[in-house]
Amino acid sequence: MNDKNTNSRLGRGLAALIGDVPPIEATRVPSGDGIRRLPVEFIVASPNNPRRHFAPEELEDLTNSIREKGVMQPILVRPSAVDPDQYELVAGERRWRAAQRAGLHEVPVIIREVDDREALELAIIENVQRSDLNSLEESKGYDQLMQQFGYTQADLAQVIGKSRSHVANTLRLMKLPANVQQYVTDGALSAGHARALITATNPEALARRIIDGGLSVREAENLAQKQAQANDDVGHSTKAAKAAKDADTLALEKSLSDLLGLKVAIDHKERGGKIEIKYRTLEQLDDVCQRLQSR
């Protein structure tokens, strides 16, 4: 995806598509400014909305607010591809749900013709800007854009308005076991905890220990590092003693270690060999990847 105009427009968020719309009350919808009223039953949820979890207490708070003051921001929809009388949500599903719970029959909407890619982009952008997505929903949304529409991590960073390292670290959460991902979705683990678990040798056991002990992110990172170190020690102890490395190999190891700021080991054989770079955090890994890609 290399369309710079599209990236620039969508990177500014919803205002780029629907304009800078001021807050309005549901009972006062100005005419002629693109805002319309639609019966709530004419609107259907999008199957591609990255947000799947709606906290009951937050939804109840919004319901009470809408019951008292109405829907203060219009909902963004697009015409349904399967039913001419229906409209599919692009952004604002929580407001739509709360409006139904509040007993509203109509809601203010802005109707726009957007394709599947733009609809998914906008849904992710709005939710990320409002901090409405949990980290797993955000990760799955990014992955969907990459798998379906050929985005790179650099494309996502530009469109979403986040750093490339944030995108890379968020995508790595999908490597966690399913039950650990569920802990994140349920709020039992934070995104910081989840990132610490990615490099853990036994993420499921460590996740339970974090939850049961109420551990902080820093404590979780320390435990993950200790697990990794313990496994390294076991691995080395089970191997036969290695022949001493020559001075040239040791000097090269030190040179690379100083350059990267990480421990580098070179295993040179008569025909080829391997270089091992050890890292402790995802930020260190991301830094190595960026150095390699910039060559």
C-alpha cells in the first residue's frame, strides 16, 4: 500500500472523512450539513469491527448519559451491500448500542460511501484514538489490514498514527496462547503484562502467577528474564564442553556486542557457522530489526 494521499487523509482520523462535526443533541439535528436521522433498527453492526468487547459498566454509563442528553456525536455508517434499507456501522457502535438501551428510536448519522478497506481503517483509527480497543483487538485489527489489504508495518504506523515499534509490539501479542489472550481480553492482564509474556518460556504458567500475585509489569518482565536465563543455563550445562574460541573470534564477538549493545556469540566451524544475538526486551529486538533493514 503506497497511496500517500490515502495514507495522509486517513491518518488524520475520522475528521478527515466526515469533517469537523461539532457535538450535537439527538433532538436537534441541523439540516443540510450531511447529518441525518436514522431509525436504530435500520443500522446493523459490522462483522469487521475490530472491537468485540464492550464493558457493561461503561456501556451503562453511556446509556445513562444518552438517556439524559442524547447522542452528542453522529454515528458513521455506510449503505449495506446486502439490504438497500439497511446501513452498516463504520464507527460508533458503542453509541448505537447505548442508544438502543436508552430507548431511542432514531440516532444522528453521517452516511458515507467507503469500501471495506476504508471502513476497517476508520474503525481502527476511531477506536485507537479513543482508547476503546483492548490490545488484542488492536492487534487483530492490524493483522486483518495486513492480511486482507497488503499493509506493511510502516503503512500501519503512518495510517494509525502510532510508532512502528508500537505496531510491531502489538502484532506480537497474537503469538500468545489462546487462554493468555483471553486474560488480556477480559482485562485480567494489561498490554504491558502481555508483552512481557511473549518472550517467556512458559507464558501460561507465568500469566497465572502474575494474576494470582497481582504482579506489576516490571515484576512480570523480571520473572520472564529469569526464566529465560534459567533455560539458557540448563541448555549450556547439557552440552559438551566447547573448544576454546580463537582470539580473532573473541575479538569479533566483542566488536559486534559493543556495536549492538547486546551479547553476541559466534559459533564458527570449518564450513560456515552461526551468529547468536541475545535480547531481553521487545524494544531491543525491534532495534536490531531496524538496524538490519536499514542496511
